[in-house]
Amino acid sequence: MSPDELDRTDPEGAIAATAKRVSNWGRFGADDVRGTMNYLDAQKRRAAAALVRTGLSFSLSQRFDMDGPQKGWRRRTNPVHTMLDTGVDAVHTDQGFPHGIGGADDVIAMPLQCSTQWDGLGHIFDHGMAWNGRPADKVVTSLGDHVTGIETVADVIAGRGVLLDVGREFGDGGELPDGFAITTEHLERTIERQGSSAAVGRGDIVLVRTGQLTRARREGWGDYAGGPAPGLSFTTADWLHGSEIAAIATDTWGFEVRPNEFDHAFQPLHQVVIPHIGLFVGEMWDLDTLAAACAADGVYDFFLTAAPLPVTGAVGSPVNPVAVR
């Protein structure tokens, strides 16, 4: 399906039809809590380790500080970092320790999805249903996600990463304009142009660079966290399902194109890929330095580790992904 074939007036119908077509409910068993992470097994991880050629590593995380993109939407704020003990305390007060030892301690308060992060499987529902056909009220309560909490994948998100630099291939100066819908054709043509190292397969963690973060760094945050953005078209749902990837991440706030491709819709691709495909989605990843390195030598795959913080019952988590080439 192409974006031209979408009926902009009927998001409900398109979501229902697509969800039925790509559903993975029951595919990994009735009790499954890991969704597409089941594709990323020990054999895939072992093969990914062989991709390390130079040993150079790249953090794909934005910094977690007050100078972040959040503007308070849905009560999301930037991190607040507070020192509890400092060097000033050590020099000018008695911290209560023997033989002259002193120290510093700190605390941070932040929404778990305020910067570089994973969406967990309990993050999005479709008509009150969560991943694998469970009623959402039986999964996530005021006590957290007691079925598919982010801690269930704390030890598995390490494997072959593949960068698809769609911004470099189709953008102006490496940047796609806001509202640019990345279609399956764009993804496949990027893979073709980048070469064999960009081939996408079962268990891979796919990183899609749009260049929006590059623009935000240059021009200021603006509406980066919630406003118009380039992103994946709703019509990529079949590709995301059929490719059997373990996860996908972008350098944008919402992963999918914004404004969305329907009238009066909000994040319809999320509504399909998380609760129905069981796909893990990463957002606000910093892909620029990695992209430059990949373009320099023409190699677009690497070993990637991106474990979430195992916050019990959380529906998302901050992450510091590290790519090793």
C-alpha cells in the first residue's frame, strides 16, 4: 500500500484492517511478554559480535539535562538533576566520615520518556487491548505494567544494528523536511543505495535517521518534542511486520510522520506496531556521529547494545545505546 491509497477520512478502518493483517498475537505463545525481541536470539547476538572491526564505539543518546526538548506535554519535563553532597560540602563542612574522606552524591527526577528511550509493550493499546490480546486493565495499573514491564527485556537488547540514513539519501543536506512520510520504497531504496551491509533481516535493530535532530540542534528545539516531524508512513506496517526486525528507532520524538497521514488521528502506526506486532520502538536517538562514520567507509551494520533501565513495571525507559563498529 502507498500513502496515496490511504483514505484520510477513515483512520479507524485502516488501523483495524492493518492490525488484523500484521497481528503477531499468539505467534510466540499465549504467555509471551517480549514480542519481536523473540527474533533476537543468542545465535543472532553471537553473529552480531563478529561485526566489530575497529573497536570504535558511539553513544547514540542525547544528554539528559535541563537543556532538553521537553515542553511539558503530557506532563513530560526535562530531567532535574540535584546534588545531595558536593565538593563544597567536603571542604567546608564535616560530612561525618572518618580520616578525611569526602564524597559527592546526586539524584535525578525525570519522566522515563523525556529523551533517548524505548517504548515498552505496555505503552500503547488498541481499543483497550494490549500486546498479545490482553485487556489493558489487566496489564497496566497504577502499580505499573506487571506483565510486560520494560524489565522483561533488560537482558536481550544487544545484537546487529543497521543504520538506514534516509535523511542522507532523500533529504536536503542530509535532512528530511517535517511532514515527510518515509515509505517502504524509501527504506528499500536506502538499503539498495547503501549496499549489502544495510540489508535488513530477522532480529535486527533498525535505526532510521531523518536528520530532524540535526536541524533542532542548529535552530533550537522548537516543537521537536511533539510537533511536526519526518517519520515512518503508516503504510510501512507491513514491512515492519514482514522483515521480522526486533526493534526500530529514529532520531525523532514520535517515530512516525507528523502530522499523521489521516484526518483527526494521533499516532496510528504506534497503535498497530506496539500492541499488535509487539515491536519495540526507540525515539529521540542521536544518530549523527554514527551516520558520518558509516558514510565514510560504506559500512552500515554494527554491534549494538541498548539495554533499558530495568525499572520494574515501567512502560518505557531511558537508554544509552552504544554502537560498536
